[in-house]
Amino acid sequence: MSKVEEFEELRPLLFSIAYRILGSVSEAEDAVQEAWLRFDGSATRPTSTKAYLSAVVTRISIDVLRSARVRREEYVGPWFPEPLLSDPYQDPARSVELADSVSMAALVLLERLSPLERAVFVLREVFAFGFDDIAAAVGRSEAACRQLLVRARRHMQDGRPRFAADREDREELATRFFDALKNGDVGGLQSLLAADVQLVGDGGGKAPQLARAVMGAENVARLLGTVFPWLIRVDVTFELHEVNGQPGAIFRDRDGRILQTMALDVLDGRIQTVRTVLNPDKLGHLGPVGDAWAVDREVKQARRQGN
């Protein structure tokens, strides 16, 4: 097998590792490309190409994450990862771990960890790497990696996301939610929401967003049921689509440009959290991005005119 063939076979795994460490599609793709350049430029072939490339992409991702953490600390409003519509890496033996670990909830939780803790946690808990390979990837001893994992688990334990296992039930609930959303059915929305549901948006100061999270089924249902019918009136459309392994949707303007994504956390037959990503910097990898400010102005004008 040629170097190119070996690399392309491992590309889905490398991207999935980098994305979980970085929470950014564009940065993960850059990390994978840099890993290829280093692999292609190496004069020797490693004993295990998988171990070698996984280590390279992990080290690159750790370096990128260290530089990104300052930017995230200065971020305007809540920070969410760049939406991922499909995980390129599939492993039937670890399908549950893979799905849960790529969710918005899990990736936000991973922000609690140091870059090294995050890398060790991802490699061990998600991809089941041995401690020898993890130690080589992060440049620490196996004993140190075990301690990093203990600390990471401790940070993650309380907030570890738990989702409904039945995909069909989640999708059916999401369909009912988005039907109620489209029709402005406040009562229908409220019946699908957990009592302590949260609605949170990431606009990064570059798109209209909530001043703070909206809490409680009645408040969230009233807000969504009031706002979205007006968006429909100005020709905003949405399509149901899995977002970060959870049910969700992509919203577009009348020209088909992307305005936002929405992802739903579902547990015990109710929606626990509604997360929207509106920051245009985080949507460009999905396609042409629309002007959410312009849509917001159009909605306000329509409401004033009572159209």
C-alpha cells in the first residue's frame, strides 16, 4: 500500500481525533493536512502507521488548542463547537462512545480539561488506544497518562452527557418538535420539553443571539413559538439533519444560505437542551452563509407592520 493509500484509509480516524480535541472542523482539517505533510516528508516508514499518524495529529491538535484557549476565554457569549453533520469515522464496536463523544454537550464539557487531559481522555475513552500509544502521542510517561486520565474523568463525571439510546425515538421526537416550531404551537412545544430545559445560542457577537440562556419549558416554548413563525414568513426554511450525533436542523434564508444550526439533547423522552450556532465563522464549512442580521431586521419590520 502506498503512503497516500495508507493515509487516506486513516483520514477519517485522524479527523475524528482532531475534531474532538479541537471542537473545530476547519482546525481539525488543517491538523490532518499537516499530519500528512509530516508523514509524506518522513524518510522512514513507521512500524504502525496508525499509531504514528494518530500521535502526530494529536500533538498538532494539542498545540493548536493551547493557542486557541486564550481566544475562547475572550469569546463573546457561550462557546459551542463548529457543527459537525456527520462523523467520518465509524466503528460498530464503539458506536455509542463515538456518538456521545461528538455531541455538543460532550465537547462543551471537554472545555473544562487541559489540552493534555483532553487528548488523553479522547484517545483512551473514545478510541480505546493503549497507554503506550497515548504516552507516545502526548510525550508523557504511561504513569503520567494514567493520572491525566483520572483527573479528566473526575472533571467530566458530573456533567457527562447521557442521551436516549433509541435513535428512532429521538428522531420521532425531533420531528414533532420541529413541526410544532414551524406552526408556532407553544403548547405542543412545551409538551416536548423537560421542565428545566435550556435554550442557548452561540453567535460569538457576530449574529443576533440571546442575551442569556432561556430556562424552563414555558419560557423556551413561548420564545420559540413566537419567533419562528415570523422567520417562516420571511422565507426562512429548515431541514431536519443530525448535528453532532444528535437530532437537529439546518436553517436557511430564502436564497438557501445557512443561517444557523440547531441541535437537541434528548433524555427520558424529553428535550433537555436546545443549542443553536449562529456565528457565521462556525458555519462556513457547511456551505454559503447568509446574513442573520439582515433576516433579523426583516423580521422586526414585518412584526411592526403586522404582516
